[in-house]
Amino acid sequence: MKTLLHVASMVMLCGSAYAAEVGAPAPDFSLKDTDGKQVKLADFKGKIVVLEWFNPECPFVKAAHGKGSLVGDAKKQTAKGVVWLAVNSGAPGKQGAGLEKNKSARQGFGMEHPVLLDEAGTVGKAYGATNTPHMFVIDKSGKLVYKGAIDNSPDGEGVSPQGGKLINYVDQAIEDLTAGRPVKTPETKAYGCSVKYGS
């Protein structure tokens, strides 16, 4: 009975109703990247970590990496010591899933950070990732401090920001953390394609 309850609680933890909340510890995980290397979140304790939910065939991801807020952003932040990881939770056979597609996209977009493959969708569901791109920022203590959109321009291109001025929420969160301030905007609504979970 105890084992069944434990299993049930683990299943609920991965469901969207129990997804990671801002202010709580970010769920740990270990996933392989497109080079077959195992990447474990816990190994980056003491660093700011950005998680970017990724689908190379999603038009919003293409726009964000082609001319929007994701162009060069990871490179700029990793140069400052931030860890940036893309995660693809697409199930086998779904849009943008598969090792070769992600390897090719990483090269095509000029991404120097890893793309981690989460084909079972376990990590995506633990975080409550709903869209591509969906962004998460984790502070040096391992606490989730931001989740939501990359910016306030839902076209993905950065040309039609709501309110008239483009705000990169991820950059803003990192600036706040670096300055020792609370994150000004800890949560926004993610936009983009739906994450292509298997179930």
C-alpha cells in the first residue's frame, strides 16, 4: 500500500497541477543532450540556470531564434557565467522531435548551449512546460525564480511588444538576481506552440 501511494504521489508530481512553482526548488533531472552526454541539473548548483523549452519546427521558436529575443541571448548570458539549457519534450514521431532534427537545428540556429532530449516528457511535465518557447530561470540556490515567456512580443519576432516597449523577461530576471534584487516579474504567460507530449 505504501509503495502504491508513493507511485501515485510521483505520478501526481509530474502532472501539470503539481508543476514547479516560483519560489520552490526547481525539480532536479538528468537528460542526455544531442551528443549523448548526460546532463544533470544538480551539477549546476551555485550558478544561475536558464531552461528553454525547444521545438526546432515550431514557427515561434524559429522566429525567436531567427530574429527575436533568443538570437544571441544564450551566448550573451553564458559569457557571464549563466548556464543555458534547451529542453525538447516532444515525443517520438511528433513535430520537432528526434535526435537528428535537434542536432541539425542546433547547428542551424548557431546554438552553443546543449539541447536535452526529454522524449518521455517527464521533465517538461514536472516543470509545467506548455509552450515552445517556455522559459524558466533558476537561481544559484536551485530555486525557481521565473517562468513564462521569453519576452512581451507574442509574435516571437520581437516587433510587436505589448505596451510598446520590448521587455526580455529572462534578461530582466538575470539582472535582478545579479544585483541581489527580487525578480521584478516572476511569472508571465508563455506563448508559442504547444509542447508535443506523447500523452
